[in-house]
Amino acid sequence: MPTESLIPQLLQLRELFADAAPTDGKTVKDYAWIISKALNHEHEQIGSTGCRTLLADYLKLPVERPSLLHSTILAAAIKISQAYPEFRFAAFLKMWGIDNLRKEDHEKKTAADGKKYSSLAERTVRALAHSLLLHPEDRNFEFNHPSLQGNDGSSIFSILPMVVTRIKEATGKDGRKYLFVTLTSADGIEVETISHNLQVSPLHPLPEGKRHYINIGQLYDCLLSPHRGGDAKGREGLSSLSLITSYLSQQKAGDIFPTAVGYIASIDTEHGHMHIYDYHSRHFVATVQRFSREKAGDFVLFIPIIPQASKFKSAIILSTVSETSPEVSAILRDIRITGVNKEKNYATWELIDKDNPVTELLSPLQISQGEQSPTFTSGYLNLSETLSLTPTLGEGGLKALIYLRRSKDNQKRPYVAKIIKS
């Protein structure tokens, strides 16, 4: 590291180039080297704006590319991206030219004590991934260079919006208590991490005095990489991806995750769970939170969370929905009564549209395991459980909420949860 600051010399050369840019190669190269050394060693004194200005100046210079000089500028840009989150490293890299990485830039460095350090190419990939995490506007950039991919041609890193689906306290390997958080992507990828890995973006800090609390339903932009150990610690339902860093998203989960309308069949107050069914007979469990106002029998708009590697489906409730709304009407079925037994308090029914039977939409794991869903076009209803309905034989004009529910004999059969007269 230089003993004297290069900034005074840098300012003199910059004034020289601003007045009348020299054309001789040596002066240009000397100026480029001064920029490189100053940025590598004094970027903190130069400041964010100054660093970006000098990088822009360098990129205009007619210097050899690829070259050792060009690689040292890239190394400086990596340091700048670590010091100043607002620096868009991805945009810089595109102008620098990923094809300008040299063979030497892919080699790990060995210190005097024998310790190996990451190559410039590896550090470039990490800096790019973090930059894309912080700056969503740059994620449309396509970097298909082999340097940015694994040996099999796949991406080394991936960025996914993920929603918090579970929070639990457990003991870590060091014997201390931690909050373990499960996050799930829209396509069902799950990762588990400790709570301090979920952060607020330095570009979007919370207002002064506000603390960062992690709640179910919060959306985070997550930087992920393949888990070296294979199936993330061997725990069921977790993918082979590990979370590197995550920042609280500026979007809401309901804006990018698919939503559905469901029915709260019951609330388990002992375990703090709500049991929800949707039109496709899928059973979801939602956590009862401190501010929950929902009750059994409510219709709700929710985000269905369906992991790829687990049968456990959870729900994030967004709002309640009126029973008379078009959204609820869309999940009801038209039925007619085919039989009535008042003594035993039940009736039989059948669907008007038998081409659209009551069945269950299976999860990816159930499909992979070869499970099959039973299909029904008719069934029984308990008169005392359907708003004290007293139907007549052949009666139509009835709309019913029907889903498959497991009976005491462990078989799934259609259950009429509610009937509404048209």
C-alpha cells in the first residue's frame, strides 16, 4: 500500500486530460495506472461519487484490453462495490467486458503462508451476484460467459423473491437459541436460515427509530447458491440451495406470488393454526398471528405455499373476502338434491356440471410419489351442518362449497361445508 496519497497526482493528471487529453500512449497508460492504484488503495478517501467518476474516466481511455491494468481496475471496482452499496457493479461489468478476463484471472492466489485466496474471476461473480441483489433494475442483464457459470453450465448464484412461511426457535450447534426462518419461492423452493441472515437493504433503510422485525408473509430478495453438502443438511422439505444474503424486498408478496380464495374450515387455538381449503381441495395451514381477525367459516384471499419437496402446504392470509363477492362465487359449485332422509338428517346431492368433478390438485411431491386423487360428482351432506337447510327432492338452484376431506376411515370424500341458495 502506498505511503503517500496518490490523490494530488491524480487530480493534476485529471485536469491535464480535461484541458487537452494527451494522445501519446505512455501518458495515457500512466494516467490509467494512477487511477487504478488510487481506486484500489484510497477508494474510501475518494468517496462514492469520486470513485464512479474515475471509473468512467478510465473506461474512456484507449488502453489495452485485456491486460493486467484492465484486471486491476476490475479488482478496484469489486472493492468499491463492497464499500458503496449504491455502486452498480453489474452495469460497470457490462462496460468493462466480461470477455476481458485473462487466464491468470481464473487462478487462485497463494499467500506466503500457503493460504489460497479466491481468484479475480470468483470475486467478480460474487460481486456481480450481490450487485444484482441490491439493484433489481440490472437483473435483465444477461451474463452467459463461462466465468459466471458452474462446471455444468448452470448459474453459480440465483436470485429469488422468497416469502417467510415459518419461524421457530431452536438450539444451534453451539448450544445457543436461534430463530430459524423458512422461506419459500413462488415455484416451491424452500430454504431454512437463521434470522440474522435476513436484513434490510442498505439502499432502503428503515425510518429512524424503527426496528426490523421478521414476520410471516414478509418478502425478501434472496441470493442463493447450490449447497455443497447436497440436500441442505438432509432435512426433509429443504432444497439443495443455501441462502447467502437476503434483503427485505420493496414489493409485497401478494404482488408477485399467485393468490387463491379459500375457506377457513377450523381454527386450532391450541397450536395457533387455521385450516384452509381451496377450490381444488388442497388443505393449507395458516399461522394465527397476533393481529389475526379471521374466524372459522370466513372466506379469505391467501397466498398458497406449496413446497416442491414436502407435503406440508401453508397459507399466508392477505384479507377476508365477502361471501357475496364474485371471487367466492367462482369457487362454489351448482348442485341439485337427489335424496332426503329427514330422520337421519342427511341428503344426497349431485353436481349439475359433472364434467367438472370434485377432486384434489396434487402437490409436486405427491405427483412424484405416484399418488392419485379420488374424483366425485355426488355425495352426502349433513343437514345440521349446512345452515339448517331443509332441501326438497330434485331441488336445484343451490350453490355449495365442496372440498375433499379425510374421513375417520382415512379415505377422502367430498364434504359440503356451506350451501347458499341462489
